[in-house]
Amino acid sequence: MRLPTPADLCWNVKCSPDQEWIERTLRIAVENVWPQALEAAHSRNGHGSHVVEIVESAIEHAVCRLKTGDPLGPEQVTQLLQRLVLQEVRRRRRANGRMVFVGSSEELPPTTVRNPQIQIDCALDLEIILQGEPPDVRLALLLRYSRFRWSEIAAALGTTEAAVRLRCKRAIERIREQQEGEQHES
Amino acid sequence: MNVALSRSFRKDAVTLTEHPFIPFDNEDDSLLFEKLQEQVLAHYPNPERKGCPDPAVLRNLIDNPSDVTLAELNDLHIFKCAECTRLLIELREKKKHTQASE
């Protein structure tokens, strides 16, 4: 992998004029730490494709710490950055512990689907809620959904209003529960 | 309270008075189903009408609900289709107007 320049990796380091030493020492530290970071990413994660992100994250944390302390020399900043890089590698390894990566995102075909989840995440899935309900209950609920009155539904199914409502009672309760849950979440 | 259920000719048919716990007076679930319709109209657009039953089946559902089967309706498809829901509402409203004018 091509070695990024320290300027590439320190792109988001913004310091006031009296803290310019942070940027200067960090550039040196990045040069020192880079080979070790690459090796650590390879040996712990199995690949080094995220090494830039790892080092950038470590730099961000280092800047936060350096801004609040006394000025340090390049060696001390290198040690700090080394520690933060290893912490970041371990954190990513734990987070990805149960995932298996096959290939990379670059190999995926382009898609026009944005995120279908967004569209239905707040809609009730009646198919799932009514799974397992007998056909007469499903039909009765479809008719009620189509704005038939319960008495009309009973007539269509050849039964009484009380009977059809009793048959649908449990399913309706489940729909209500789900709907109330959705409203609480939103 | 124990209520003895008298069965009529259908196994599951019981009379209204035998189930006082069902709130008939002020609750016929209209609001619930209106809310469901709103959600389906908002979240399940189906402009390509994938899986939709024939409009004639929906008309038949409104005119003769006892003649329509779940299979003809593609089971619960309507619960996931804004287009079918919209058409059903229109057909139902038309029928109400027709009945009112007669």
C-alpha cells in the first residue's frame, strides 16, 4: 500500500497558532507509526484496508489529548499515537468479531435502490401480524378494512356480528398493540 | 361472570347479548382501520401494480363480498398496496352514494 503523506492523514488537524507544535509533532509521529499501524491492522483484522481510517481516528483522539496538556516532543507524541492506533485496531476487531467480510464494497454492482427500509420502517406489516390467522378471520379483516360494517361482514360470511367480532378480536388486539408500539417509538 | 353460550346452527355463531364485554356501543374499530388505511396509502405505493388482483375482483368484493375468495384477492395483498386500497375506498364510497340515492 502506498504510504500516505502525513499531510494526507493530518488533513483535519486544526490548531490555534500557539499550538502549532501539535501539527508539527503529529506529522513526525504519523511517519513513525505508519508501518506499525499497517502491520497491526493486517495481523489483527486480516487486512490493511482500513489503516487510513484507523490512523485518522487515532490522530483525532491524539489531538484532543494534546490540546489539553503541555507541549510534548515528537517521541512522546509517537508513543501516544502508537497506543491510540493499537486501541483503535482492537476496538474495530471487537466490533467486527462476529462479522465475516467477503470481498469489498468496490466489487458490488451499482444499484439505484436507495434504502427501501426508510419507506416501510414505520408501517405495520399486517401480513406478519395476521400470519397464522384462519382464512375467515383474514377475509373478515379485509372486508372491515374495505369499510364494510361488522353487520355486513357477518351477513357476507353467513354468521352473526358477535361471532365475527369474537373471531377477529384477538387479531385486532394484536394490530392495536403493534400500532400503539409504533406510535410510542415514533 | 360466567355466560353460558348457546350455539346456533353454526358452530361459532353466538348472539350479541352473550358477549357484553365487546364494546359495541361506541367502538366499531373504525378509527383503527382508518389509521391502517392511512399507513398503507403512505407507506406502500405500488404504481406498477405488482401482485394486484384484477379490478373486477375488487368491484366484486364491494358488490358481492360473499362471492370473493382470499385466493382471488391474492391473500392479504391489499394490506400492502396503496393502489388497491385507494380503489377499494373509491368503490365503497361510490356504492354508498348509489345506495343513498336509491
